[in-house]
Amino acid sequence: MKLATKIGLIAGVVSIYFPVVGITERFDDRTIIDGVLTLGSTIFLVIALAAGYVVAKPRHLPGEEPEPPGPSALLYGAVASGIAGVMAGLFVLLADSVDLRTVLISVTGTLIERLSFGGSAGSAVVIMAVGGAALGALGAGLQLISQSIRRPLVIALGAALLISLTEPLLNAVIPEVLSKLGLKDDTSWLYTGGGLSVTGAILVLVLTFVGVFAWTSRGERVRQAYAGRSNRDRRLIKGGALLLLALFMAYLPQILTSFLSEILGTVGLYILLGLGLNIVVGYAGLLDLGYVAFLAVGSYSTALFVSERSSLGWTLPYWQVVPLTIVIATVIGIMIGGPVLRLRGDYLAIVTLGFGEIARVIVQSDWASPTLGGAQGILGVTAPEVFGVDLREPRNLYYVILISVILVAFISWRLSRSRVGRAWNAMREDEQVAEAMGVSIIGYKLLAFGTGAALGSLSGMFFAIKLGSVFPSSFNLLVSINVLALIILGGMGSIPGVIVGAFVLVGLPELLREFGEFRLLIFGIVLVSLMLLKPEGLIPSRRRKMELHADELEEEQYDDSAGQGGAEPVVT
Amino acid sequence: MSGSEQTPKQTGEPILKLVGVDSYYGPIRALEDVNIEVYQGEIVCLLGSNAAGKTTTLKTILGMVKPRSGEIYLRGNRIDGKKTTEIVAQKVTMVPENRRLFTRMTTRENLEIGAELRDDKDGIEKDLQKVLEIFPRLEERINQRAGTLSGGEQQMLAMGRALMARPEVLLMDEPSMGLAPILVEQVFKTIKEINDQGTTVFLVEQNAHMALEIADRAYVLQTGNIVLSDSAEKLLNDPKMQEAYLGEVT
Ligand SMILES: Nc1ncnc2c1ncn2[C@@H]1O[C@H](COP(=O)(O)OP(=O)(O)OP(=O)(O)O)[C@@H](O)[C@H]1O
Ligand SMILES: [Mg+2]
């Protein structure tokens, strides 16, 4: 009961917060289901449902069997969300009688009117309290039904919300696909009024529910069948899936709007950067906060040798510029790596942070500006033609980036399973012992810095080509932080993690543009919730999982050895 | 130091020799004028209570702590001042205190890291099989993360990892720490077997009784100084040892 009160109060505060900062009013223009739900009211629904759901969640001490929630959970859920409703209602009452606009500019008359559902402010308290309690009980009820139904239901609701939210994106793409398939490019069956239509909502809910339900009830068998295959078969299946994914990615620009293709290219660049930094941070465990320096080196080196307007006065063909840039970056990477070999963890982070800033300061300095162009940067980076393909065309550049990503991901993957990857792992875990086993710490650290630098400069090269020019202001600390964040978000040391992380971290803010000033707020909420729900990252490498979910994995491993037919109980 | 008796294995040049070694951690002196000789094929034991400087001695040999003065010889060549990897490459390997496995790597990966300095793929694979023969328990857990092994299995893996380097001199830091008596016995038996196959063992222990049973000779370290050295047999019966180290253990 105490918990119910606590959660209720939190939910209440949250549900007052949204209208106060103006989100509710603004989002009321955004349709979720046409004529039924707006985004503004959806937020309240979700809060009330979630409060009830959380309160009713069975709690248990580690090692104990969780007690299945009884009908009393319904009551607690209702209480929690009821409290939230009363709080929100009282707020409306307050706002109605006292003019709050002087302090809280978003609390307008229309907002109050809306929140009172057209009635008096007094009736709002009742409606919100009763409605909240009902929703809370409903949320709690989710805990009571069996997992096999609850999961598909929750996922279906989430999918409907997601599909509705991505309407501007999908509604631009789907007609294209339909007409390519020779169908009528009419999407009114799915989308109307900027959100899902009623039929669309029902369609999505039912399809997702059935799909997920089928997967949860049959999926286990599929997974077992997969695990039962020979190693070679499994590799073939995996390879086939990856190939399909690559083909899909290659096809995407054909159907996407140019704005979306543009974002896709940026995501690709960040994937490249992420893969590079992942080697330094994820594999070798060297926390490098100055990674942007290599992006800068790659960009500037490219611009310097390619642009006719660069200070050099002569240009080199691309086939010479590419290796030259990579060599320069690698050398600089090793040079930066040298002085910080003895540093670890936080110290290393601070020093590399300094290096990143130094790189920018040098470029902007009077001393370097005759060569590097100072704040004006270098203009006129002409894109190359490769085998007659003009890379100035964004779509073509996208393909080159896509191929590079595939190549670099493959190299990363091979590295992680090689002797070098093993040595990096050992070094990351225990430098001293690794050295005592003969792992050359200096050598492997420099190798990590060098490889990371080379890959970073590759993205830098694309960056320069994409923009057609380079400016020092593009290479700020935020880039380093973003790349590190996408690695952490995806899961340290995990290649698919880097890719998904880049999509979420770089792609999501772009897609959220329609929410204007609330974009970063939503983005922040998404990031924080993701990290709370999956601290090890979205697609963690097995090794990292160990760290954060050691208990679960131990069980899994016990099963592993059982599968291999040798599970005798451990004596010690 | 008491006059020690020659044992049969003390012939020719010592394979490992410390002469007047002083080691410091900043201003703190951890080793003072330490003289130790280890001959080919011996098991030599270094005994001492907590903080005596036993681990420091091993670290000094491996170059992880640089001696401030004194000399260290391996097969007659000076190795003090050399890099750890160079010393390890000369077939000296350590089983560190507290095992210090790479806990997130599998048993197999831990063993493979042990062979980091070797290039003979076939030889490595053969030695891997040999290690798994010595410790059959590890074979069952070959793909399990080292961190999830039991304490006893971890000690076996730590020893196996060291053996993968095919060492000629094996430095072991308290291999019996934290193990049940029956496992301690097994570990010491294995050390003896490893030694019988020709590996010289320099063993750091607090479990003096068990260690002296398998050792040829032993040194006793006290706050950085060697205070006693003799054949294991003599020390086992030495009244001074009896009261200081052996009484409480047995
Ligand atoms: N890295 C270090 N920095 C400073 N002092 C250290 C360091 N390592 C060890 N010492 C000190 O040196 C002395 C000897 O330590 P050492 O680890 O060699 O002891 P030990 O004989 O191995 O003890 P134990 O049996 O407890 O492992 C101790 O007083 C210890 O505090
Ligand atoms: Mg010690």
C-alpha cells in the first residue's frame, strides 16, 4: 500500500509536469488514432496504466519464488493511479481558480478547458480520479493475465504507438513501396489525419498481437531447431540473414525520401566512427574521449590533398589520398597513444579529452590557419568518381558508406575472434597479469589506437566528401561523446550494438524533429529509460552481459554444459 | 642465515639466482638484501607470513617491480631491468596470487592466452590436450567463463594457463590459498608431478607444512629479509620453524 501511494504520487507529479511545460497542449494536435486519441491524452493513459502495472508487479527477494499477484493487486493499482488522477484533478482545480499563467506560461485557458473535459473544473477531479483508478486497475490487471498473453498485448500497444508516431516517415515511404508493387498508393486504410486511422489501429494491434503470440508460443521450438543445427548450418543461416539485411539496406534509398536517405548516410558515418572507437574502448578497454580528433585528421587530410582551393596548391588523385590519409591518421593515433600508455581509466579519459580539444584548437590557431584555413576551413572538396560512379550524388555516396560499413564490421568481427582480439580482452581485464602471460601491453595498446585512428579517419574522409568542405567547428567534443554514447547504448564491444546504437542515437533525434523544442526532452527520456531497462546495452556482447547479469548467465552456462552432456555437480 | 646443507639437486649453475636484491615501493622497502638460488629441477619454497615480501620477490623476478639494487640471473644471464615480456619469453611463468584469471573469458581462451608467446600451433594444441589431461575437470568446462568456475577449478585453470607457456621455471604464488584441505593436497600433488616432468618450481606459500613436504629446499622471509634457509627436511624438524610456522598449520 505504501508502494502504491509512492508510485501514485510520482505518477501524479509526472502527469502534472507534462501539461505544465506545455507538452500536453502541443501534443494534442498530434493524432495517435484519428478521432479517438491524441498524443497528449495518450501520455496520461500510459502514465496511469504504467503506474498500475508497476505497483502490481510481483516483488520477491532474490532466490525466492515470486508470488503471483492476487486480486488485491488490482486494488493497489487503482489506488496508485487514482492518487495520480486526484493530483492532476486538483491541479486543474487550482489552475482554474488561480491564474497561474504568470509563472507557468503554458497553463492556458484552453488547456484547462481541455483537461476539464468540457465540464467544470470540479468535475475534472472526479473524472480524473475515477478514470485514473480504472486505468490503474487495468494496468494492474495486465500483471494478472498470463505472460503468454500479456507480452503480445504490451508489444502490440507499443507497436501501434510507434507506427502512429512514425507516420510522417512511413506515410512518405509506404505509397512509394505500394506503387512499386503495382498497387494503389493509397494509405488511408492505415493513416488518416496525421495518425493511425481506426481501421489502421485495429489492424496493427491485431496483427502484432497475433504475430507476437505465435512467436512466443512457437518461437521456442524454432530456436531449439536452430540451436540443434550444426555449426556450419547456423553460420549459413546467420550469413544469409545478414546478406538479406545488407540487400535491404542497399534497397532503402530507392524508396526513401531524400531527407531520410540523408539521415541514413549520417547514421552510416556514425556507425563507422562507432566501429572504430569500439575497437579502442570496447575491445582494448582504453577510454578515449578525444576520438573526434581522428575524424578531423581524416577530413582535413582529405580536404588538403583534394581541394584545389587548399593551401597546397596541388592536388592528389583519390587513390593516393585514401591510403595517405589512413597512414597519416594511424601515425597520429600511435603518436597520441605513446604518451598515454601508462594511463588507465579515468586518467586516460581526461588526457584524451584534452587531445581532442587540442586538435580543434590547433586547426583554429593562427599558426596552422595558413595551411588549414582557420575558422574558414577548406572549401571545394570535390567528390571522386569511382569506376564512373559520381560520388557527389548522395545516393552513390551512401552505397560507398554502406560497403565501408560492411567491410569494417567484418574486419572488426574477425579481429575480435583473432589472437589480437584475445590479447586485447586479456589486457582489458587485467593488464598486469596479461603482461605476465607475455602480452605486449605497449604493442597492443598502440595497435588499438592505430586501428581506431585509421577507421576514424575513414569516416572523416566521407565526412569531407559529403559536406564538400571542412570546418573546425564540426569537430567538437559532442562528436566524441555521441560516438561513445552510441557504443554504450548498443552494448560495449558488440558490433550489432554499434549499428543499432547509431540508429537510435543519431537517427532518433532526426525523426523527432516534428516535436520541435521537446525533441531533446523526449530523446533524453528515451535514453534514460533504455539505460535503466538495459544497462548492458541494447545488443550486448556476451562478455558484457556477464558483468551486469552474472546470476542469469551462470544458469545459462550451466545449461550449456548440460547440453554438452557433462554436468556433474561441482564439489567445491 | 644458517649454514645450509647441500641437497643432491644443487649441481652446476643455479637456473635462477637473486643476489643482494633490494626492492622498494616508493619509499617503502619491501625486500632487503635478498639472496636466493634455485637449481634446475628443484622445488624451492619461499615461506613467510603476510606482508613478508613474498609476492614482491616474484614480481621482482618477473620485472614487474624493478629492484633498486642487486642482480638477478636466469641461466647465468642478468635479467633485472629487462621488460616483463622479455623475461617471460625466456620460459619463466607465474601463477599469480589469487589466480587472477581473465574471468570474462572462457576456460579455453584463458589457456590460449597462456601460450601467447608461442607460435607453434600444433605444439600449443598438444599442450592444451596435456593440460586437460592433468585437469580433466577443465575439459568439461572448456567453454565456460572462467569467472563462473569454482575456486578449486580456478586454481587448476591458473596452473594450466601457466603450463601452456611450457615454462622451465614456474613461479607460484600461494596456490593453496582458500582451498579445502583435500584440494590443497591435490594441488601440491600436481605441482610435484609437474616438477617430476622437469619443470623447476619456485613456490611461495604460507601453508608451510604442505609445501615443505614436496619441496627440496626452502627460504624463510621475514619483513623483507631472508632469515632462514635450509633443506626442506631440516626445516620440517627445525624447532624454530615448528613454533613459528608449523605449529599453527597442522
Ligand atoms: N604496489 C604496492 N605499493 C606499495 N606497497 C606495496 C605494494 N605492494 C606491496 N606493498 C607492500 O610491500 C610489503 C610486502 O608485500 P607482499 O605483497 O610482497 O607481501 P606477501 O609476502 O606476498 O604477503 P601475503 O602473504 O599477504 O600475500 C607489504 O608491506 C605491502 O604493503
Ligand atoms: Mg602475496
